[in-house]
Amino acid sequence: MVFVVRDPVARFVSGFYDRKREGRPRYHSPWSAAERRTFERFDTPGAIGEALAAGGEGADAARAALTSLDRMTVPWSRWLGCTDDFLARRADVLLVGRQETLAADFERLRQLLTLPDSARLPADDIDAHRASNVERHMSESARAALVAAFAEDYAWLDVLERNGLLVPLPAAGQTTDRTGNTSSEAASQAAS
């Protein structure tokens, strides 16, 4: 089993903008009626977080927006099951990667599967389905409200890290090389 996870709020932000542009330019998947209501009310993912944080009627609309965007808000447990069952199948897990370290994780996977050097991730923004011109900044209260909304997925990140199935992200100021080593790990390996 191989799968890639992403910080749940970052996943939501990316998914929000993907749906806002209806998957374009690579795809075209028109909005549902519920998505239309979401994008008519909320311009940014931070606005949904702000509404959640404020409570009241706005929070109800924000929860409805999260429900309308179910492609990126489905909890990981829907795919992974309960933690006990998943951990019982731990030996079946070849690699759990992170979107945040995808290049290094793909290199590890390429080596594990002995894929040829020609096997590469897409570099083009359209092929990689990346959008760079979107508003990712949000207030601390909006982020905190979204973290609370995705608490179940954050708990999964913790389970994966605690059980050695997911490499923790490097601390601020550290970098990760193509094999997933942080700059401080690479320096200690070079010294030995």
C-alpha cells in the first residue's frame, strides 16, 4: 500500500481553489448547486474559517460549505478505516508520503519499486494540477477553526508519525534532500 497525505488545512485550501475554478485548466467539472452556494458566499477558504470561528448563522453556512466541498473534506478514516485495523495491516504499507515532501517521497518510492530514472513527477503546473496565484494566507482564528474542523485527520497524522509510518516534517529552517533526510541528518551522516 502506498499513499500520500497532506496537512489537512493545506489540502482544504488547495481543494477549495480547485473546485472554485471547476478543476480548470486541466479538467472541467462544473459546480454542483451546493458548491455554487458556497462560492457565492465565500471567496476564500479563510472566509470559511472566519465564519466557523465566529459561530452562529455564519458558522452554519461554513459547515454547509465544508459539506458541499466533500471531495476534499472526506475524513481519511473513510479510506484508512479505524486506526486499530489499519495498524494491524502495517506490514502492507510500503510508503506513506507527504504532499509537502512529494519530490523526496517519490524518489524513495522510485527506489523501492526500482522504477527507471525516467519515472518523474510532472514538472508543468498544468500537468501537476498546481495553482500558484491563490490566496493561502488566513488569520490565526480562521486556521484554528479549520484545524478543529479537520481534527480527525490531524489525529491520523499523529498516528502515522508515532508509528513510524510517516516521516515528520523538518523543523523550520531545515531542508529535506531527495531521499527525505533533513539538512541536519545529512550533515551527521557525512561526518560519520
